[in-house]
Amino acid sequence: MTRHIAFERLHNFRDVGGYRGESGRPVRRGRLYRSDSLGKLRGEDWDRFQALGIGTVIDLRYDWEIAAKGRVPEAPGLRYHHLSIEHRPYDQAALGPEVETGRFLADRYAEVAHDGVVELRRALEVIAAEDSGPVVFHCASGKDRTGLLAALVLSLLGVVEDDIVADFALTGLATERLLADWRADHAGQEPVWPGYGRAPADVMRFFLADLAATHGSVHAYATEFLGASKELVEALRGNLLEPTG
């Protein structure tokens, strides 16, 4: 199953649907998308984006990232939510080569999961809302903050861990293009960190295991720590899972 949707300037735009969720019900196709920065949309890419009928955009980046790189263009009927879930910025490209990718990024994801409670809960509410229409959420590369939110949503939909990890690792198909974007912004330079732009599966496995170890399960993290009510989880499933029968 091909998940990436081809754009000229977007490198990591893909459909989150198709995985098996609670009671074997598939996640609906064409309802939820994840992406790298939509500030790159223009020209034919913008036409392709509009053709998807997306009704809501959730931007997970910092204010300063939006100021520097722009946001999704405004359009009639397109709702925009800015929910910066990460509260402790760091420069991945400048990390030393001794930094181990899996453990380091999993620890950063844990910080986001515990710092960004208000924003993450709000993101779930937006995604679960019946009137949101198809939703796309994104950060800069569509890997870390986006990957965390995707994992949380898929977990609450009942998708098994192996599929959640596989969804995360699909960013690897976009790594070289994401690196090309970085090089274009930093003429003559290379990222110091070999892990930049990469999405090895152990990052997500470590993160999910850490959440389970701390909170009992990913579901318990969402409901007890994040404050996602039973009604919210049911609405999320009702909106994103295929009906039974």
C-alpha cells in the first residue's frame, strides 16, 4: 500500500489510513494525513493539496518556525490550528556524532509527551470533531512531533505497535529529500549529526515502551495523564475507523 502522496516540494505527506484498528476495523483512508511543513505549498502543489478536500490543518511547530518558513495558505473553509507541542527546542543538525539516534530521540519525545499536555489533548479533540473534515497535522519534517501525534492517535484507534512503528519508519523514504532541503538552507554545510532526518524504528519502540513503563500503557497515558476522556476516545474512533458490518 502506497501511503506517500506525491508533491513537488512536500516530501513526507502521507495518508494515515488503512491500518487495522480496534476490533479489526480499518482506519479510514482520506480522513487523516501527516506531513512536513505546509508552508512550502505553492503552485501545482497547492492545487494538489486542495484536491484532497482537507478541512483542517494542525501546525505543531514553534512560533519562530512559522515566522521563518510560513504556514499553510489561507483558503475559504480551511481551519487552521497552531498547537506547538514541543516546549524545549534543540538543534538536531548540530548534535555530535556520538549521540545515539534511537535513545536520544525517544527521550525527546517523552519530554514532548509530558510538556505538551494541553496542546496534545487539543489536537486529539480537533481530529475527533465530526465537522473537522479531513485533517492534516504537520511539523517541519513530518517526523518527530508529527510522528509522536500519529503514534498517539493510532494507539487510541487500537492499531498494533508493529504497525505504529512501521508508520513512523516510513519517514525514511523521505530522508534524502529532507536532507536536500536542509542543505539548500545551509549552503556548503552538512549536518554534524548522522541521525538528522532519519527515522529508525527503535526510536518509536523506545518511546512507546517508555510511556507504557511510566503510565501502564499508552492508552492510560492518554486518558489519565493527558486527560483524553472516554467520550473523546470514542469520538476519535467513530470519526476515523470504518463502521462495523
